[in-house]
Amino acid sequence: MEAADQVLIIDDSQQRRHDLSTIIEFMGYHTKAISSAYWEDAINESDQHNFCALFLGDYLQAENSMQAMVARIQCWSGGVPVIRISEPLPENLQSSLRRQVIARIDWPCNRNQLLSCLHYGQVYKEQWRHLHNTGMNQQVELFKGLVGKSDKMRKVRADMAQVADSDVNVMVTGESGTGKELVARNLHEHSSRRDMPFVPVNCGAIPNELLESELFGHERGSFTGAVQTRIGRFELAHGGTLFLDEIGDMPLHMQVKLLRVLQERTIERVGGSGQIPVDVRIIAATHKNLAEMIEAAEFREDLYYRLNVFPIEMPALRERPEDIPLILNELVGAMEKQNRGSIRLSSAAILSLCRHEWPGNVREMSNLLERLAIMYPYGVVGVQDLPQNFRHMEMLDDDDGVAELFPDSIQPAGHGKVDDLAILPVGGINLKEFLTRLEKSLIQQALSDCNSVVARAADKLQIRRTTLVEKMRKYSLQRYEETMR
């Protein structure tokens, strides 16, 4: 049994413990439900870290305050996310303990709220494992903000690790919104120049006639309006890093002057005659195809080779959908730290966002979350709450039946969706194996409900009797063998 399938419930309310355990097991998890008196003794040491979530309810012992209870849980296993049932957290709960309590659910519980809590528990578990996989409690990642487990992002981080402490020029390519400036800042922060300035310049945002002055500075009186001497970005970045964003928008006459600076390592201010030595590392970035621009005589080939010493390509978000849950969690966490609100996304909403094309990439995602945080502050966002162009899930009108099975323990949250009982793990899933287990489980439930009468079970599953018989034979169901005797 894997950790991703196991849930621990600690609650001194026997009825609620039973109801919640039944609901969660219906969703495909295995549960262990115990009271708060001897919960540590009731769990084998080998299973200590094998729970994907811990639901904490009432505890009758007076000495078990929330502070003491969460502290015991943290000492027992700091990697298990805690979800509080019903009661809110006390205001005086220590921040070091509060971090492990990731959410609270109402009781009777809301289905979407329960699903979202389990999903964020998986995110917490994954991040905790990542931070502790070396046995050291390291709270700082090597490259901040560049989250993702996809092969493309692993390559980006590997390339950055190779070139970060070097002085060679770097060319970062990728679509708008993929995080090219984030790469540049991380390279600077992990280089020997980290204590010196990082100076960004957007070459496409500065008028052509002012770009030379911005880069190299100007002398007083060199042109109309130059009332005093001004140093340029190259001098400001002396000893540090100069980030030339959207280098593909630089006009040809400036490309010639930039090439000379890269060769000579000196600049000349506009209106000046003296050569000023500069020591800067150049990191350039563009969303354009410079090779095609060279063919069209819109970009100098010699400058391209000067800048493209070490290329790093940032993948588009649609090329790494498996990273989207982690990025969503990172962006929501950043909003919370900056006191700009917070939201939670249901597993169905996250799956829908994973299917979006994201033409604006991470910048588009950040803007969407900002919008949702304003519309649904601290709420749980479902597929129906997303803007129309972000809805990529087919929704059904029929309820999934959970509320009918447990009317005293769960409140229906409107019409059910086709994926309301599925939570996509952060690390991905073997879809074929999952669907096989799901089909087998549903067949077993149908046979049990129909007292092993195959014809009635087939009607309940809305398939032909012969089809059901074949599937029962395929899965070697004991119930099939019994009914054929």
C-alpha cells in the first residue's frame, strides 16, 4: 500500500470518525480511523510516513490542547499534512505548527472542499519530501520560483547550475511569460557577481532614439534636453550583470555599437570622447526566432554568436502540463505571503487548467489567480467558477451519488461533475492502471448491491449482460465463479 492511498483520521467522535472514513474510502483511499487517546501506539513505526493526509477532529483529553496535539503530530511526522475538522485553529497557535495544518473542513463536509484539501495535502507532502530528500531541512531551493518536475524544467535547472558561476554570456529564449527574467535573476544571484548590481533593460520598451543614451549614458549638452551628465546602464551594472530583455527588438545600428562594446569591453557616452572600461556579464533574452531574423537581415549574425555562448530555452506552459499544479500552488503561496488574498482550487478546476493552452504562460496564470482571488476571496474555486475560456472539463447534470449514500455526513455542492471523485496526484498517475482498478471496484459494488444477480448488475452499470460477464471473467472475480456454479 502506497502513501498516496492512505489517510489517517484522529477523532474522538465515533460516529463522525466512521462517516468520514466511509466517505474517504468511497473516494478510493484506505483509511485508519482511531481516537486521540492512543493513536501513536496504534500505528506501526513502519507506517509512520505512509499517510497522505491526517484529519484531526475532537479530542476529549483536557491535556490535548490544539497546540500540544499538533506538536505531537509534528514530532511524530512533520511530512503529514493536517486537516482540521469543524473547529477553527486557535489564534495563538505557533507559526511553526500552523504551517502543517494546511486546511479546515466543515462538518457535515462539502464534497469539493474535501477534494481540495486532499489535493493540497498531496502538494504539501510532495514539497516536504523534496525539501527533506537529502536528510537536511533546507528551506531554500537552488533556483527560486522555477518550480516543476517535468524533464524540460529539470534540463533548465541543470543548465543553469552549470553556467551560473561562469562569466560567459547567456541567451535565454522562450515565449512571453515563461519566466526568462526569473532565469536571469537566479543566474545572477548564484554567480560570483551576486553582491554587485543586477540591471535589467527592456530593449523593446525604449524608443530607438533614446536606447543608446540609456545603455551608454550621455554628456551634458550632447543633445537637446541633456542638462546634465548621466551614466548609462552599462556603468550602473559595472561588476554585476546586465540583462538585455527582448534583444530581438534592438535596431540594427545599436546592434553594431553593442557588438563593439562586447569586443572592446569599453563604452563611450553620447557626446563624449573618452573610453570608459566596463566589467559586466551579459544575459540576453528574446521571444523571437533570431535565426529567422538573421536570414531576413534583421539581426546581426556576429552579435548573435557573441550573445548566444550558452543558450537556455524556457519551455512553454502547454509543453509541461504536469508542472501546472505545482506552479498554481507556488503562485497562491506568493499571494498569501504578500497579503494579496488567497483561493483554493478544486481538483476538477486544476485538471481543467492543465488542459488549457496558456498562450500567456505563467504570466497569464498569475493574472487569472489574481482575478479569482478578487472574485472568490479565500473560497474554493470549481470548474463552474472559472472564466469560460478556461473550462475544459465536460460537466454532467447527474449527481455522483455520494450525498445520497451519506445524507447525514455530506452536503451536496450542486450538480456533480464527472471528475469529482478523482484527485490528480502531483507526481502524475498511471491512468490505465487507475481506470482498471476503478472499473473492477464498480463491478464488485454493483454485484454486491444486486445480490450477485448478473443481469441486474448489468442494468445498474448500463452495459449488456454479456459485456459484464466478459469483464468479470477478465478480472477473475470470485463472485462470478460463485454465480456460475
